[in-house]
Amino acid sequence: MTASTSNDSTGEGAGPVLVTAATGTVGRAVVRELAAVGVPVRAASRDPERARERFETEWLADESDGDHVEYVAFDFQRPETYHPALDDASATFLVRPPEVGRVARDVFPFVDAAERMGVEHAVVLSVLGAEKNPLLPHRRIEKHVAASGLAWTFLRASFFLQNLLEVHRADVVERDRIFLPAGDGETSFVDARDVGAVAAEAFQDASLRYRALDVTGAEALTYHEVAAVMTDVLDREITYANPGVLEYARTEYRHGTALPFVLVQLAVYGTARLGLAGRVTDDVERVLGREPRSVREFVEDHADAFAPASDANASDAGASDAAAASPGRD
């Protein structure tokens, strides 16, 4: 079965939007944004039942509606999952999993299958500056999608603020510090929720087809400045350790971090160290009609997650006591 004809109200066909890496940092935001406006979504995951449980828990917590979402098993490295995932899909959000390095083998066939099955549009998550580095897997995917018969939108995103939660939270919570080798360079941090919102707009607004958007925050800060913001919001001193490359590698390796991950982190934060991560654009504001979330807003939204372990445990205990004392609901 192929994708349906275009629907003027959404910019896509009537079939669902297939979101790969649906439980990932950005994929989750895309699913939520599309579902919130009634666009049918097919959330793709290696474990669809676990994905369902995760989304339904989140929707229950914030009283959102997940009725427009279906779940499907999908893995780039298992081509037998392509057809069920793509069947009747009108568009796809394409995210390269970090562990997939051989994109010609593991991603290009998916793009080709999407074209064969009548998918109209691919929104591709890429990285800021990808167009300048032909060796990046993101750029290779961009070029393959552009050469296909699919309409495309490339989202070249800056550093996600969520990295503070997902990669560096333990250092903040346990040691009151940010420990990464970014030097004194500025970074135009972007909230993954804003990236997801831009992606959702790209699926609904046909004028965003065949465009590459540079998705950044509205400000570029050093990690010293990020630490100062966290200090102010969290009401305790957070420092930026600013280790040298060798000190960072030795420390992480000593803490049991896998060497390949250490090397990836050195490469990633090397761009900031070299002053290459600070470019700011207004693409988010132009697409969404509002400024992107700031570093301060992000820290305020996640202040509880950055609380010291003792405070978090006390908060959890208080919440449990309050729940036990509250009357139940029928």
C-alpha cells in the first residue's frame, strides 16, 4: 500500500508520519508535537511495547492525548522491519542512531524503501555545519535523501540542552560541576523540544520542503556562563571544571567510561573548544513564531532533576507521604 495523496491542511498525505528513534531525545518531542495537533503518528522503536508504556505514562502525567499514535517495531539494521513501518506512511522523521556508522548499508536502504513505498517527505535530523563536512554520516544521509525522489527538510541542529541532563547530570548532582572539554568557546544551545516543534511544523507546512534549517538557540554561551545560570536557578554553586583534553580523557576512563565514548565526546566538544559551535540563527523563531527556549528556561524546567541526591530523595519521600495521606479517586 502506498501513501495517500496530499492533504492541504497538513502538507502531508493522510497516512501517518513515521517517526524513527521515537523514544529518543528529539523523536519523543516530534511524536508529542504531532499528536497534540491531531496528526497521525507511527512511533518506531526496537521495543514498541516499551515505547507505548513510556508515552502513555508521560501523557497520563500531563493529561495529554495520545490517541493519534500507533507503535511499530523498527530497526535500521533489520530490513524486514521496513515494510510494516512504512506501509501507508505519508512522511518520515529520520534520525540516524549513534551506533549506526555504516549509513550506506544501514540507512540508505531505508530511504530507498521509503521512496518505493510512496512516502512523500523526509524530515532529516542533522547537525549544524553538516554541509561543510562531506565525511559526516549526517551529510552523507542528506545527500542520499536529496538525490532520491523524496521531498526533504534538513534540520541541522546545534548542541542539545538535554545533554546536560542525559550525559552530564551525574556530575552536576553529585559534584556540583560541569565537567567536559569545551574550553572557553561559546555554544548556541538548543532545546530538543524546540527541534521537535520545528520538525512538526515542517510536516505541516509545505513551504518548508526542500529547505535546510539551522536550528539553534537565540544565544551563545560558554560553559562558564551556563554554570552561572545553573548557580542562580538552583541556588547552589555550580562550577565549570574546564578540563584539558588529556585530563578529561584520563578522568572519564578512570571512572569506567568506554574509550569510544570518550573519543566521541572529545570530538564533539572539540568544536566548541575551537570556537565553531557558537553560530546563532533565527530559524526557530521564523518557523515557530516565538523565540527558542533559553538555557535559563531549560534549567528552570528541570530544576528538580538537577537537585542533589539527598534533596531529591527527601522530595520523593515527601511526595510519597502526601500521596499516602491524600484521598483516593474512584
